Amino acid sequence: MSIARRILYALLLCGFGVSVVAIVLSRPDAPVPALKDRHGSLALGGEWLNTRQAVGGLQDRLRRNPDDHEARLQLAQAYVQESRITGNHTYYDAAALQLVDQVLDARPDDFEALCTKAVISLSQHHFGQGLMLAERAAQLNPYNGFVQGLLCDAHLELGHYPEAVKAADRMNELRPDLRAYSRVSYLREIHGDVPGAREAMDMAVRAGVPGLEQTEWCRVMLGRLHENAGQLTEAETVYRQALAARPAYAYAQAGLARVARARGDYATAVDLLKQARAQVQDFAFDDELTDLYRLRREPAKAKASALAVIKQLQAHANTGDENDAQGHYTDRELAYAYLKAGDLDRALQHAQTEYERRPANIDVCETMAWVHYKRGDYAKAQQYVQQALRTRSRNPQLLYRAGCIALRNGDAAGGQALLQQARAANPYLRPDPTDHDSPLLLARR
């Protein structure tokens, strides 16, 4: 999953009224599912202390009363948040799913349990299941803004964009807050309204509490919007604000790394990404390191980093589509990872698997287009990229790829126009480091 897309369902639980720092505390020595230790800067500060104490209190309640479903559900929600903060999705998503399923076994129509399971399903990229659960919850409480956010996210990922807009509008009517504004931002972005997207994300940041992970994630996404528009000074300022509010925040460090890369300072970019990777388990950091090693002409390190990405994604991956409640679907991410590793057959295999799940999603269509482009099947690439462009997104990378595909299909005027639009959208845009045979490389600075 792209970093930008995590903002939606990853923020959901922050508005449920369940906070792991506000529970009556008890003994911290808890039974399974256990809270795992954090490392590095994540283990410092009062937030981690409060989390450990609060989780211990919930686990103690369950020891004393195994039928305390409220405690079980709150523990599941705490683990969903811990999954987000640490990046340890494999362990915490499974633990949260176990807990919430126990609640639903006892209370099949529990609204919060249905919503929590939908959040986990979306996090695992089980978008069809997430939509089904959200629709069940919405039948129970159609006037809840939280569940409208769930519906928005599920429809977005499945490529049902009019339905996503409708749910986001309803969410903002019911409860305009950080979660609602962030969804408006992404919908505006994919429909080509980049200034409007920045405005909505700024509103999300202002609606949050400085220093909380959810707020600083939104701030990083605001920085990313500046970055994608080539506004490097503004992006750097926002990333540094996030680090000031939440020291050593991995995603802000990664943002500064991308700014350094755009300015040609590859050494600083590598150092920052290594710092981010030491804090949070996220394949995206190794993926960006792969590109940086190629730019630095260090092929051995680039290959090792590309293989590390594949290994991480496979470790989290669902072992088969027959069980929609186990593991993550990572096929789109694996498609790009195999492209960078030079395995075009496996790249196509994973892209096709993802496309069969959600053929209407523009990001998935872009993936199919780029895989076919890399394989030299330019006619098929053109078919898929046209679908990816249908929301009129002004994403510079998408425009660049569409331009390359058009040129390879003999559309010189159309291809040149798309490449010019890409450069106008982001003057610092560079081709993928593996695009040595692109029909028109963007001028390097």
C-alpha cells in the first residue's frame, strides 16, 4: 500500500472514543495476546508508558472476567493502533482480529466490533470484506460519521469513486474532524484539485492534537502534497514541524529524505531513510533506498535492498485468496518490487492478481499499465493507463508514465504534452532509476 493511502483507514480508530491512555490502570503483566516491546525512540516518552499501563489494565480485566467484551474490544483497538505505530502489522493485526472475532461471536451485531473488524480488513487490503462489514455497521447506525469513513475508504480502494465522494460528504456533514478532512483531501487530489487537497489536509492538521501520531501523519501527508508539487521548501518546513512535534517520527524523516533526494543530496537521503527504517517496519523505506542506491550507482546494494522489499512483503502476504481473514494482500506492492528486481514475469503475475480483485481502482490500473510498459506490450499499457487517468488526476508520476506509454505507441504530440504536464506539476520529477530506455527522460538538474 502506498504511504499516502494509509492515511484513511489508518486514522479511523482515533475518533472512536477509545483511547489507550485513558483507561483505569491495573497490573501490566498480561496474558496472550501480549503487547510486544518497542525499540528505539518509539520506546521513549510518556506515550509508550501509558500504552503499556493501559493495555495491562485491559488484560487484567480479561483475566478477572473473560466475558468482559468491552475490555476485549478496547484491547483489539489498542493493538490496531500499535500496529500502525510500530509497523508490526503481522502480529498486531492477527491479535486484534482474534479479539474482535471473539466479541462478534458473542455479539454479532456489535456496532463497534463490526467497525473495528472493518478497519483491520482494510488494513490487510481485504477491501471487499471491509465494505461488507462497513455496510452491516451502517445498517445498525447510519448516522455515525465513523462508519461513513469506513464506507468511503472501502469504495475508494475498490474504485467506486462516486460512492466514496458520497460517503465522505456524509461524514463531513455528521462530524467534520481530522478524519473527515483527510478523506476530502485525498478525494480532491485524485480528482485533480491539488490546491484543494492541500487546503483540506491543512484543516485536518489544525483539527488534530499536535504530537499525536494521527496528527503528525496528516502533517506528513500535507508535506507530501507540497513535495509532489515541487514545493520543496514548503515540504521541508512541514516535515520539520512534524519532527518538532513528534521527535524521530519515521515518516517525517522519510519525507526529508525525499526532499534531499530531489535536491541531489543522496547521502543525506540514505542516512535519513536508514533512521526511519530503524524506527518502523515499513517496506517503503527499503523501496526508496533501492532507488537511491541505483542513483548512487551501487548496484549490489540496490539489488540487496530490492530483495529485502520482496522478503518483507512476502512475510506479510496472504498465502491464498481462499481465506479472506488471514494475512495481507500485497500483490500491487509485490508487482512493483519485482519490477525493480528485474523479474517481469512475477511482476505481471502479482499485478494481474490485484487487478482481478479491484479492476476499477486507478492505482491498480496504473500498476498494470506500467508492468505492461516494462514488458514492451505498449498497446496493453495504453489501455490500462487510460483507465488510470479517468479521474483527471494530476499526479506527476502518473502523467509521466502516461507520456512514456503514449510515445511508445506512436503518439508523439500526446506523449510530449503529458510529459510537459508532469514537469509543470513537479519540476523536480525524475524518471525511475531503471528507466534507462524511456522514450524521453525528463531533464536532470
